[in-house]
Amino acid sequence: MSTWVLSLKHAPALRVDLRGIVPAALTELSLDRIERLPVFHGNDTLPLAELCHVESVDGNGATLVLQGDFSRFDRIGWQLAGGRIEVRGNAGDYLGAGMTTGEIRVSGNAGVLAACEMQGGLLDVAGDVGDFAAAALPGSMDGMCGGTLIVQGSAADRFGDRMRRGTALVFGDAGDFLGSRMVAGSIAVGGRIGAHCAWGMRRGSIVCAGAAPSIAPTFVPTAHDISVFWQLLARDLARFGGPFAALPARRIRRIAGDLAVGGKGELLLLK
């Protein structure tokens, strides 16, 4: 199969909606047809070729490569259902939103709502992500529902808001309201965590591999023996390396909550 390479010609004046520009949609199209695909530029549409130079190169599997600063291009990998997307630069808002399978790798930063309502696959961001990553789309009740999100930089506020399933890792720092209203799933943070961590949390696990965050009074210590569970979780996280590599050798203390909402979630703090 071919690898399609989209090289940015110039920064767009308005934000661009790239939904529908995914590997599976391009494999059956000719180069000429791809160049004429319409994309929203503000409230108008433009052919893709007005913004990007399109070329096909030999490759393995269905792959789409975006070269340049795509920080004004939103919904890259929207509802991705297979194949691979590689962004060699920054990505815009809604990166990988609703993806079910496949792989997205970004060498730069991503905007707000990255991996929102993600259901499966792998999303790896080498830089930072904006607010509401791994969260719910505006007006929706469910956040990330599956798959793996890796943020090698830092995350802004409300990371994992309403998260329901899956694994989300932040190698650097996380902002305020980490894991707010979390329903289930696992979040691990290697750096500092902002205020109001796990506010309104009902279930799920947040591993604080760096400095312990400020703990709300609606969370309480427990004396349960969770050594077996911890070893399983720690070994799973350790395979991602970085600040999580040494987790299996560390001991933890467990803080349960958020009791203000009858929650049964947990903060796992390293000793």
C-alpha cells in the first residue's frame, strides 16, 4: 500500500477541519481525486491541494503523513478506524477524537480535546496537550472509553474529565482538575499535578508517580492489601518507560474517594 504525504504549503488564515482525511479514505482514490477533496476552511471549503502538496510514496500499510505545522488543522484522525497517521509537527484541536483502532503519532504538541471519546488504538504525542485531553466532547457524558493515550510532555487542565475506560499517561506535569468526574480507567502522571485532583471521581485509578498532589478532605487513606493489583498495574505502566519504568519496585499508599459523590476511585501515591 501507498503512504500518502501531505506537506503544508502555507499556514491557513482560518482553522481547517480535516475530518475524513484518514488513510482508509485515501487508499481507493487517485492522486488527482485526493487533491480535490474538500476541507472546511472557516465556513467555506477549499480543495486540499490549495493547502497541502500531496504525494504518494511506497510504504507498508495504510499510512498518512502530515509534514509541517498543522496546529491550525483540527480533527486530525477524527474517528480513525485503522491505519496510521504520523504528524511531523504540531496538531490542532480534537486530535484522534473518537478513534476506535489504528495509531496516531505526533512529534510536536496537540491542541484541546485530544483523544476525547477515544475508544481504542494508540495516540502518542511527543509534546504537550491542551485542556480536556481524554475527556468528553462538549455536551457529552462520556470521555475516553478505551485505547492508550501517551503524552510525553505535559497536559493542561481537565485531563481525563469524565474518563470511562482506557489508559492515559502523562510523562510531565498535569494541570488542575486532573481526572475530574472520572468514571473508570487508569491515569498515570510522572510530574507535578495541579489543584483539585480527582474532583468528583467515582471510580478508576490515578497513579501519582511524581510529587503527591494536594488531597481533598473527601479522600481517605485505606489499609487494604492491594499488592497483587499494584504489581499488575505497575508492570503494565512500566513498559512505557520514562518516569514509570521503576514503578514495580516502589511501594504505594492508597487514598480512596471522592466520597462527596459516593466515589470508589483511588489515588495511588508512591512512598
